[in-house]
Amino acid sequence: MRYALTATQMRTAEATAVARGSVTIGGLMDRAGHALAAEVSRRTPVGDVVAVCGPGNNGGDGWVAARVLARAGRAVRVLTVRAPDELGADARAAAADAIASGVPWHLAADPDAAEHLATAAVIIDALFGFGLHGPVREPYAALVSRVNGSDGFVVSADVPSGIDSDSGEVGGVAITADVTVTFSALKPGLLLGDGAACAGDVVVADLGIDPVLLCGEGALELPGMVDIRGIIPFPRRADHKGSRGRVAVVAGSVRYAGAAVLATGGAMRMGAGYVYAVTSGEVAGPVLAAWPSAIVRRVAPGPDGSPGDAAGVVSAVEDADAVVAGPGLGTGDAVPATVRALLDAFAGPLLLDADALNVLAGDTGPLRSRVHPTVITPHAGEAARLLGMPVAEVIRAPLRAAELLSGPDLVCLLKGPVTIVAGDGRAALVSSGGPELARAGTGDVLSGMIGTLLAQGVRPFDAAVAGAYLHGRAGAHGAARLTATSVVASDLPRFIPDAVREVAGG
């Protein structure tokens, strides 16, 4: 498992490494500067270099990079926001070594600083690193704007200046980098929101800190294929249909019959032993036509054709190992009673998606008070309605929104350009999906997939993570075959086997 560390977690890891005597702050600075210089040389081997250095240790990294590049024969100069003799001890030593190696320097406030930036082939952004919180203020804001206005290739040290390394938020202005060389571990802000857009290509440089220190408790998890392989309960020779999980899908209405088809398909292709499609008679036909081996349990319809008998729905799911509810239910008068009855009466893992979440807009109490495992899968708009906040706030800080919608028995999978899963004190970011998933109905397939994993006994957090990863890989396989433009939601179930085979290693 890889992890992305917050500023606090990164400071703790560095401090522990220093306390153990395995590294020094000066040694970390030297390795960071060498990593920056190596990436500059690899990406842009010719042309003048300007290192823009801030007042702290991130600025020291820039001074080291300038020294290394100068000794390699590059024309390099430093623009510093503070005179070298005013820097902290380690950064001051780095600056002294660079100056002794012939690196010229200028205060960033000097009148000719803008000209140096305008003519640079490469600019090293070493202003702030991971420690910045809040907006960049003057005189730094003007310097950031001048860097962004230049034509130089921009390499940021650790985190583009102006980006909150924990959230990816930009309070005011921020460097837009071509490459970010981040040190020791990824930072959440490089993967989320504006931070991901500003970071460019991200390279992780190993500075010699013990990897055990870089996977602290509560760090953002970045699961890969091997991690997902360890979660999925692949079939065993002794399995039978009863041991492969019973998942009930409460979905569909006359207007949105396809949602029931899609959610049922996701559950089927994920390998459930039984899939019960709990829906009205109007929707049963399309489900059976698409998935003849699904077991349809018809309930009395509401006025819009959604399952309209709450007691009938509860009875239809009582022998299920997990329930998925919400896809295509619509907003009819019968839906709230059905959703609340499931929350109260079903004593097993329950996944709520789409219209089931809209029932709970502004009132998450029933989710938090439920004593059985619950998974919710909102997109940004649904999350905003649940939290009673603007959609823009969810988009700006998706990790925080997901964490607000989670708890010990409540897992939130927040959909977006990257998928965030939070719950039980953990958080993960799943980036296997692509733009081919930006289609109506793809989330219904995902809900069915996760429902099967829940029914097979996978812990809710892990089920959400594994389902999201496989869903993304199914989309990628679909895009490879059909193009990202032409994939539609109904294509996804047939590519789930490709994703499963890939993860299984066969």
C-alpha cells in the first residue's frame, strides 16, 4: 500500500527519522536538492535556470539544487525572498555552499527579478513546500504570478507554492507547475482538486526515510492492484451458490427501469451467488430480459412504478446478505418510506445510492444512528444535499466532505474525478477510473458491484475501495475497446471480467 501524508504526518516522519539518527535535516535538504536538480536535467537539459527560494527549508532545497546544477555547468541563479544571512541554519548553510560554488543571487523584490524570470528556460519553485496553509500573501503572491506569467518550464519542490498540501485547495494564487518533485511520499493536495491541476507530472523522490515511517495511522491510502487482490474473495473449489453471497437490489421505476438493470448487472458480474432484483412488475421485464439468472421479487408499485410497498420490500430482502437501494427509484411519494424502512429493519450491510440518498438530504441522523454497516455512494451534488452545503464546497474539499459523511459504521464513497472512500477512521483515494465513466448509469453498476462484495463478507470500507478500483479498471478496458467517447453504462458489466482477471493476475 502506498500512502499520501499530510503536513503533520510528514513532519512527524521526518522528526522521528532525525531522532533515530538515520538522517539529519541538512541531509534531507541535500538529497531533496539533488532530486530537484536531477529532474531539471532530465526534463530540460539546456537553458538558463532560476531557482525561486522561500524563507524556509523548502527554499534551502532550491539553494542545493542551484549549487548542484551550477557545478554541472548550467547557468543558474537564485531569486530569494530573504537575504541568505537571514535564513534558518540549514537553509543558510545551503545558501552559503551555493554562493561559494559561484551561484549568483538576487532578492526577489529587486527590480530586475522579473527580467530573470522572463528569460529563464527553467524555473525551480522552492517557495513554500508542504507547510503552507491559507492564501499566499504579498509580496509572495506577486512573485507567484510572475512565475506563472513566464514561459519557463516550472519544477516545483515538494508542493506547488500556494497549494494546501493536505486538501489541494488554493486560497488565492498558486504556482502552476509542469513537474512537481515531492519528497519521501505523496501529499493529498497533489491528488485532489486544484492541487492536482497545478502539480503537473508528480515524481516522488526517496530521501532515505524508513518507509515504515511513511505509512502512519490515518494516512490517506492509495490502493494498487496488489492491495485489491488481497481484498477480493475469489471463488474457491468448495464454494456453492449459497456461499457466494445473496445481494438484493432495490431499484427502478417506470422512468428509470434501466438503473435496476445496471445495478443488477454490476452485482451479477461481480460474482454474487444470488441476485434478488426487488422491484415492481413494470421494471421486472427489462431486468429479466437483460439478466435471466437474476431472481425478481416483485412488490406492489407506487404511482411512478417504483417499489411502493415498504413492508413488502423489507420482506423481500430479509434473507439477503446485503442490500443495495436507490438506483432509479425516483422521487415518488412511496420512496421515503421504503428507504427509511430498510434503514430501520434490515439487519445487515446496506448500500444507499442515488434517490435513496435524496430522501436523507439535510438529515444524516438515520445513517449515523444505524447500528449495522452502511455504505453511501454520493456524487458531489448528493453529498452537498446531505451535508446542507454548497456543491462548490464539496468539490473544493472532497476529502473533508467524505470524512464528514463517514463514521465507525458508515462508509462514504464520494464519486468524482478521483474516488474518495472514508470510514472507520480510514480514508482512501482510488484513481483507476477515467472520463469514460462520466456517463449516466455508471454509478448504478458500481453500487451493484459493491453490494456483491458486501454480501460476500468483505468489510464495508474494503468493499467500497475494491468495487471502485474494479469499476475504474472495467471502464479503462471498455475505453480501450470502444474508446472513452463511446463507452456507455450498459457496456460496463461486460468488462468487469477483464478487470477481475487483471487483478487476479491471470
